[in-house]
Amino acid sequence: MAFLQEWAVQFKTYNRNIRLAILANILTQIGLGAFMIVYNFYIRELGLSQNVNGEIIALTSLATALILVPAGVLSDRVGRKKVMAVGVFIGGIILTVRSLVEMESFLLSAGFATGISLAFFQVSIIPWLAENSGPKQRIHLFSLHSAVMMAANVIGNLLGGGLTDFFSLFTSELLSIRYTLVVGSLFYFAAVLPILKMKEKAKPKREEKIKPNIKEFIRRNKIGFKVIGLFAVAQLIIGTGSGLVIPYLNLYFADRFDASTSVIGLIIALGQAATAVAMFIGPLVVKRIGEVRAVVTLQLLSLPFLLLTAFTTNILLASIGFLFRQALMNAGNPIQSSLMMSKVDDSVKGLANSVNQMVFQLGWAFMGPISTGIVLQYGSYWGYANVFTITAGLYLVGSLYFFIVFRSIKTDETE
């Protein structure tokens, strides 16, 4: 009861801007959850090779990586609300188009365009939450934000798998997947409404005669830039490992265990639900052992479960391994976000978040084609076993690096 009361008290302190941002996050994640859970199967139903899946994921991640820093700078300059609204509006249109087209070259181009549009929302949401909250709220707020994101993804995964099977009762497999993709696109598009209701403070007008002093700006934020760089290295290592495995989990369960879309949707949804629960526990772990140790401990605990998923031939054990790996590995993400936001000035929060996400997306972009190539060469058992094992090694290196670099860092309790 004390645990629930603590979260209830925290939620009551959040202003309307935060609550609207959470609602927008819910809608985008339901939409993406429903869309992404079946999109790999859409490519298959079109008769395209599995390599196309890897290429689309790589292009999406590459586009996001390329645009994240410019989007972060734009967010810092013109305002978070405008950037989020434009990104979601364009993203909803692009997802709808992707649901309807069949030409391979257009699918690849649309995947690249999706990566650009998604970046505008994801680069602005964390700084928006940070600017509308105080330091003592942020651990709980970022944990809630991530937990809600995962819970909404659960709903999207279940919706995607369930709708596809439902529509398949009345139409072909291809059309049933297409209808599900359109539904997911509409949910994503609906997130524009709460974003438009947000209230953002006007940016202070700059003196036209005074040119911005870049050298002075860099000097003032020297420590912040150093923190951004150190976080970027950690995210690049983790993102590289993640890009080998995470985009293809639905194909892993389909190829190794011949699971249906509903079963795959349920398994992945349960993984997201477990992650949401773990994120609520994150602040308690931080209180006991501190932010840095909490992140490293949670990540290291996930590794045995990743290896279990890699080598088991039992779908129940694979699901359990996936469930715990997903929850433990991702539970530290909001803690890292809070730690980073506490160490950089408001003027570079968008840049910090964009750099952090950019290097993570680069990992996905580079590893996508490599992962599908390994699976095609070694088959559904040793192919996935190899990529999961490589990922475990990269996660171990990333966790140890994070501990060594950030173990002495302290966050501010007051502003």
C-alpha cells in the first residue's frame, strides 16, 4: 500500500502538460505496437525475402539516427510542442501509406521516411517531461513514462496479433495484415490531438544585433557535452547488441517454434507488461543502491535469460527467458534518462536526448542486415543462437563500461 500511495502522490504532482504528454505517448505506442508486430509478416506475404525486412529496419534506424541531432537542435530552438505535433502528423500519414503500398523500392523509401518522422516525437518527449518537472519528480516520472510506453505497447501487440487473426476469418492473410496496419496507423495519428492541447512557454526573444557566440556556448556547457559523449558510447554498445535481436523477435518465435501471430503478439505483449512492472520498481532499487549501480545490476541480471532464449528449443522456456530479459534490461532506461537530464542544461537537453538516441539507432541500422544474414546462413536454431550470444557479449561490455565511467557521478537533488 505504501508503494501504491507513493506513486499516487507522485502522479498528483504532475501538471497538465505532463498528463497530455503521457496520453500522446500511449496513443503512439498502441499504434506502433499494433503496426510493428505484424509488419515483418506483411513483407513475407508480399512475397519479398527476409533480407528486405532487414533493409527496411536498417533504413528506418539510419534515418532516425541522421535526423535526431538536427531534430534535437530544432526542438531546443522552436519548441517541443511544434516539433512533436509535426512529427506525429507526418508519421501517421507515412504509416498509413506503408500499409497500402506493395512495391519494394517504395517500401524501402517509406521505411526511411518513417525513421525521420518518428525522431521528431521521441527526441522531444523526454526534454518536455524534464522541463515540466522538478529533479525530485524525475526518477518516478521517467519510470512512469517508460512503464506507460511499455503497457501501451502491450495493448498494441495484443491488438495487432488479435486483429490479424480476426480479419483472417473473413479475408486473405495479406488483407488481414493490411487492415491491422491501417488501424495501428490511425492510433498513431490520433496522438496529434493531446499534443495540440499542450501549453508551451514562449521562447525568449533573442537580440537580433547580437550574434550567438558558439565558443561561449560550448564553454558554458563543457561538462554537459562531456556527459553527453560518455552516455553516447554506452548507448552505441547497447544499441549495437539490441539491433541484432530486438527487431526480429517476432520472426524468432515464428521460425523456431512455428508460433501464430496471436501467440507471438501475446508473448511480446507479456514481455512489455513485465518491463512496465519492472520500471515501477526501478525507483526502489535506486533508493537502495544508487542510480548507476541500479542500471548496471538490472542489465547484468538480464544476461542469463537472454542466453536461455538463445539456446532453448522449448517455447515456454523461450518465453520466460524473453520475459525476464526484456524486463530487466529495459528497467534501467528511465534511470539513465533521469541521470542524463540532471547533468545537462535546459538549452542542450534536446541535443543530449537526440545524441543518446542517435547512436542507439546507428547500432540498429548497422546490425539489421548482419542479423538477417546470420540467420539465413545458419538457420533458425544456430542463426538466432549466434546473434543472441553476440548480443549478450555486447550487453556485458556496455554494462561494465557504464559502471566504470559513471560510478562516481552524483545527481542534483534541488534546482
